[in-house]
Amino acid sequence: MAEMNTARSALLRPEWQYVDGDRLDAFRAPQWALLARQRREFNAALHADHVLRLLRASEADPAFGYQVNNYRHSLQAATAALQDGRDAEYIVVTLLHDVGFTTCPASHGAFAASLLSPYVGDASRWLLEHHQIFQGHHFHEHPDEALDPAAREAWRGHPHFTATADFVERYDVGTIVPGLPEAPIEAFLPMLMQVLSHPPRRVPPRED
């Protein structure tokens, strides 16, 4: 049996407090209020860094055949959106659209949507969720049947169809080439902080 570690983890700020109680169902209003206050401060200080860390973790990864790895693809895509004068939300969505590409490749669009949905609009959420399917339109003779070039047609006429198709065409399928502009990831931190500063909305789980 593993030895129990009873040492408390270091807090971000020494003046922060620990709640009393060994189970969540033992907490009452004073404990929840304390956690909410300190969590707001915690998120303000570290949330954006934690999100960028997910992407930065792949910075030194090899590419498995592409000419650039996923980290550089993400920077190229976001830099192109920045150069096109897109707003902060769009640029952040572009930067993080493939943040789950190497972690959950079969559902990386849903991964990115789950990460950002509380802080972005419905159009951005839909784009993130569906861009992986829309890519199939550009994949010719691909052996994976899940990347059917005609799969996106199921959503033709949807309010976000055209914007998602344009995103994939402009910022996704072509940002895989060495030598394209790549802004440093730090350049996107203020925009990410701006997006994550929005009061998070509740995103209900999808019904089967």
C-alpha cells in the first residue's frame, strides 16, 4: 500500500487559508466562499499560463511526417490570424484549435471546444467542435473513412458552416510549412488572458 502523504501543498500566496473538512460534502457556505475568493485570485494569476502550458508541452516534439510539429502549426495559424487583423477571441481559438491533437487525436476538436467554450461565443465553440470534420473536405484519397470529404455537407446551411469552412481553408490546412511567420507564444498571452477574463458561462453536457 502506498504511504499517505499528509503534507499540505504549498499555496500560491502564504496568506491564503485551507478549508476545514476532509470531504467536499462536509463544506458549508463559509468554506465555499473562501474557496471561491481564492480561486478567483488563483485563476487571475495562473489560468492563462496553465492553458498555454498545454500547448507549450509539445514544443520540442518531433513531427511524425509533417514538415513542422503541431506546436509550430499552431503558432503559424495564430500568427496568420493576427496578421489578418482578427479579434482576440478568434486568434485564441486559432492558437488552441489543435491543443489536443497529440493528446486525444480522434477528438481533438471536442477537446479544444471543452477548454474554451465557457469563455467564447457559440460560433467559436461550433468551429472548434467541427473543424476536424471540415478538414476532410481537403483530404483526398485519405484512408480514414472518418475523414470523408463529403462529411461536412451534413451541416451545410448551418449558421456557422461558412465561417468554419473558411477557418479550415485559411488557417488550418496550409499552416504546415517551415518558413511561415511564427510569432512567439508569449505574444498571444495578453489575448488569452483577455478571453479567459470573461465570466465563464455554464455549458451543459450534450445529451445522447
